[in-house]
Amino acid sequence: MFYGQGHAVKTVAPSDGRATEVSGISKKRLLSDDDMSSSDCTMSYMGTIARVIVLRVSVMDATEIYAIAAGGTFALLVVARFLSHLTRLKSIVSVLIAKHLTYPLSAVDAGRRAGTLSLINMIFLFIWLHLSFVADLLGISLRRCRGSHRAAGWMVMALSATHAVLMSGRTPFPLRDVRQPLRTHRTSLVTLFLQSVLFLYRNGVFTSRGCPRALVTCLVRGDDSDSDDRCTKPIKIRVALSRPLRVRPGQYINLWMRSVSWWSWAQSHPFTVMSWSPVEQSALDLFIQPRHDLTADLLRHVEVGHGVSLSFPALVSGPHGTSESTGQYETVLAVASDFGVAPVIPYLKQLVHSYNTSTSRTRRVHFVWQLRTLDTAIAVQPWLNELLQDGVLDEGYILTISIYVEFGQITGDRMPFGGHERAFVYKGSADLQDILQTEASGERIKRLTDVQEERGDVLVMVSASAELRDRLRDIVRGYLYDNVRMLELEFQPD
């Protein structure tokens, strides 16, 4: 059945040789069912469609016909104009390619240009002592800087190989002409010397205080842990600085400890600073998950010492990384998993301090922590207790903590954590959909009954596993029109 302009057009299948009626128009049966071929059927069907189109056009209004004709003419003119520009652009591009790429270049020229491009990309590889300085200069995260550095390294390798293949045996390379390379080497040596002196000065090597010291402590003993996995035994490092540093939430330092192992002198490791203060700090606390290389060696030393804290000489660079502003949000939902608590704690401390000093708009902070076992929470309990004690002002409070544990002995579905009424441990996984819905509604914030208050913005801060971040992105996507924003911190415990 075809519909058009209120007129129904019906096609009735022919039967036993009778005529077929199409919208009041009679047509005779062309062929019988026995001698009709497939091609003839197609032609007959196309003829029927053509008659219907003609009938449809005949009942169209004159205004519609004029609009279609004018629009089609305009569209054809636009397409023709666009094609003429494409033809002109094609000729220009072909001339440029022939002028600059096809005719003047030889294999030697291509090899020389490959070498030049390799040197240009090599600047990014050796511009500074550590990639953290480059990340700070560009204002990007260390992870993205490492990805760009890796891509530049592959590009340098490919261009250098191309240069070596195309230039070998075709261009003389006199070793006696070394004046230009010597100038470059001298400049690089002077730059390296200045950077090294600045680095040593910041660490107080030339003062009577000496270089910083790192005090390493294992927070969970082997016989107290529910799991034999070495990655679940957190390590605390307190770095006593020679010169105080002011560290913002989310920033990290690079730690170099030459006496940990025979190979540690060639290693430096970035660690997120867990301590925070509104003023400069003379000691920094680090919360570390042992994995491999330097952190695995540190855990091995502490285990050999049977839990006794060990002190190592260290050198520190930083602080590095970016810090996000959180004071403009009315509600902050912080989500972490396992060792993702390290960058979250400084933000919570800053929010609590801003609440006590009335320097931010934040009125509620909810920290949701997903854990495999309760060992990590017990290790972080001193920091959490300090937060809960500081987060009370005039019988009001800002911070609530919810800890979800997948494995471990928990009495009931919920039990208090650390004797506080604002921190609870739950069994299982967190229902992030329900939690975000509650926080976005603002029902947990006490408001004045006689004043119409506008609901503020909500920040979802996350430092968690990739799976948990993916789940949270899908949930936050449904609350974008409710002034909900998601912030992924620089450190992610992947």
C-alpha cells in the first residue's frame, strides 16, 4: 500500500485473468502465470511503480513542484561549484608535490631530511634530566608525557635507520671535521651541569644538614595479613627534607635511593605525596604498593629486618604534577580502589581544612573506598581518623567514609570503622549508581527550610582500577545535565 496526499493507492494481485485496479485505473493482465518470466515480472512491476509516481506527481500542489525544482537546481549549482574548487585544489596539490617532493629530491636528500627530523625529535627525548620536568612544562600528566616520549623514541629510531640506509656509502663523512658537533656537545654539557647543580642545591647537599633521609616502614606484617600476595603489603616512607617544600594535593615527587640495591643508583621512582599542609612541609609521607624493582627491594629489606623501620639516604625532585581545584563544588564524591587512596587523602585534607576555615563552597564530602581485604584500610586508619576528627565544626561535619570489602571477616553487612559514626565498613561491592544518585540529589545536605537554595555542582573524583573507572563513566554520563563532573586523578592504581 502506498500513501500520498491523502489518496490511497492499492495494488490487488491479479487472479484468474481478471483486470487489476490501481487507484481507480484499470490495467489488463499482461501475461498469464504460466508464461511470465522473471524479467517480464520485473518490467511489469516497474511499470506499475512508474504509473504510481506519475499519479503522485499529478496530485502534487504547484507550490511543492516549484520548491522541489528550485531546491534541486540550487543543490546542483552548489555541487558544481564545490567540484570546481576540488579540481583547482587537486591541481595545486599535484604541483606542490611535484615541485617539492618528486623532482628535486634524491635518495641522498631524503636521507639527509630523515636525519634532520630525527635530531628534531631527539630534542624531546633529552630536553631534561627527568620526564616530570617536561610534563610540568607542558602542563600534562606524567602518563601522557611517557606515551609521547615513547612515540618520539620510535620515530627517532625509524628516522635514524632510514638516514643510515640512504646515506651509507653515498656521502663522505670526514671524522676530522668535528667543530659543529663539539659546539653542540659543549652546550649540552653546560646545560647538564647547571641542572645537576640546581638539583643538588635543592636537596641541601652543600649544607650542613646533608641530603634527605627516607624512613621505610612496612605497615602490615606477614603473619597479620589475610593474603600472601606481596602487592597487598603497603609500605610507608617518610622523607625528611633538607629544605621544606609546599606540595599541593595530587602532586608527586621523584625519589632516588642509591643504596637500596646494586642497580638502584640508576633508578628514580615517582611517588604520590599523601601528606598535605597549607604551609611548607619539612617531611613528606608516601603510601606505596610494592610491585617490582625499587619498591620490591624496599619490601625485601623491611621483611628481613622483621618489621623494623629502615633509613636510607635519598634525593628528591619535585613536586611535580597538576592539582585540581575542588572548592567550587557543593558536593565532592571521592571514589578509590585499593592503593588509589594515596592521591585522594590530600584532597580530603584540603577540603576539610577549607570547610573549617570557611574558604570553599563544599558542604559535603563522601569518600567511597573499594578494597579486596581490610588490611589496606587498617594501614591507612591513622590518616582516616585524623580526617574524621578534623572534619567536625560546631557539631556539624563534612566528611563521610564508606569502605567496601570484597573478602574478609566482617560482622554483619555493616560495621563501624575506627569507632566513628561517620565511617562504616560494608561487605561486597559499592552500588555506585545508588550512591551517585543520592549525592546528586543533595538530600544529605542540611538546608534552611524558609530559604530557597539552589543546588550546587557535584564533583566525582576517582583514583581506581580501569574497570571501576569505566563503570563510573557510564553512570556519570547520565547525570551530566545535573551539574555532575568527573575528575580522574593523575595516579591510577592500574
